Amino acid sequence: MLVHWGKFFEFFQGGIHVEYTVQGLSNLAGVSTRTLRYYDEIGLLKPAKINSSGYRIYGEAEVDKLQQILFYRELGVKLDKIKEIISSPSFDKVKALKEHREKLLEKRKQLDLLIENVEKTIALTEGKIKMSDREKFEGFKRSLIEENEKKYGKEIREKYGEDAVNKSNKKILNMTQEQYKEFEKLSSEILETLKAAYKTGDPAGELAQKAADLHRQWLCYTWNTYSKEAHAGLAQRYVDDERFRAYYDKEQPGLAEFLRDAILVYTGMK
């Protein structure tokens, strides 16, 4: 998608007023005609007019609007949210472009760091360089972020927003080795306490509530801000998402639901 944005800028800088059919706009923007028709159906991007032959016709304003939509899509924003943003009377195109630029620069910086770490690791493996323990640790944190981005990046950005995820990643990168050791220790302690609590069968019991509190402490190492609502929401996700459920249930079938119930009691959401 990104490679086609240059065409947009050429369009604007040239000052040429061109009209496009669905196929023409599809070729310009690098999106499918089906996508453009869908955007029309949901009222996200309506054509400027329908010509006498029944074809959708798009002009400069629609090209401009599609550019904004694609920027937001690249940042993982849901279509209904995009529609709400760009349809607002207070929507400022220049301000939005500046914000897009900042987000993309943040993403580029993160990718540059990950690429640098991969290159160093390759060189280390081939015996070309030596890495200090600190460099290895920094690289490990970046690899952890990269793995999380691959597995859950799109989902969590849509759910929690670009800014929240970037701040969380930054918090991980800023961890000291001691903090990371404590973070890892808490992860093990949660599971051990949770398995012992499960045997009691009481998610409101002392052991289960201890597990829920340990889980809160663990989250605070990566979350920029903690809220009971978000904690309870994540607990429900552990049950609804097969990947999270499998992680806990491999230790003890039913453990994901038990943790969810304990957290709901802990947060007062039950």
C-alpha cells in the first residue's frame, strides 16, 4: 500500500484535476475495486458522482479522502473509527497529516532498531563481532517486541490504539536487567500461585486473589497505565482467544477461566 502513496502526492503537486472510475482509482491507490465499492456502501468514501453510464466517478476531493483513509488503515485504525474521524466537522487535514507523519516516524524508528539487532545477531553468529551482555539483553527486548507485533500487533493496536501500544513497547525497551528479571519471576509466580489456587476451586479465595494481584503487578511492567476495566477485559480475552486459553490450559484445563474469574473478583467487575 505504501508504494502507491507517491502517486497521490504527484497528483496533488501537479495541480491536475482528474476524474477516476473505480478501476482508475484502484490502479492509482493500489487498493482493490471491491474495497472501493465497499467503502461506498458503508459511506466511508462516496464517489463525487455517478455518470450517465452508471459508473462511479471520483475527483480530487475523493482522492484526498482516500489518502487519509489509507494512512489510518496503515496505522491499524478500524473503518468505523476512521469514518468517525474524517467525517467530523472539526477534522483538520493538515494536522492529521502531521500526526500520521509522527506515527510513521515512530514505527520507522522501531523497525530500524529491530533491523539493527538482527544484523548484529547475524554478525555475532558468523563470528564477525562480539556483543556485550547488555547488547544481548537490549536485543532480546527488541526481539520480544517484534514477536509480539507479529502475533498480536494488529489486534492490540485496533483494540487499544497506536499510542498505547507504542508506549508499552517503549516501556519494555526501557526495562533494566533487574526489572526484566523481576518481570520474568512474576510470570512464573503467577502460574504457580494460580495452579495452587485452582485446587481450592475458589476464585475469590486468598490464593486466587494473590494470583490476580501478581498478574496486576506483572501487567504494570508493560502497561503505560493500569485500569481495572482493562485488566478485566484482558482476563476475558484469555478465555475468548484460543491462543491465550491454550497457554494457561496446557498447565491445567480450565485454568484460563479460573484466572478470568479471579481477576473479575479482584477488579470488582463480577
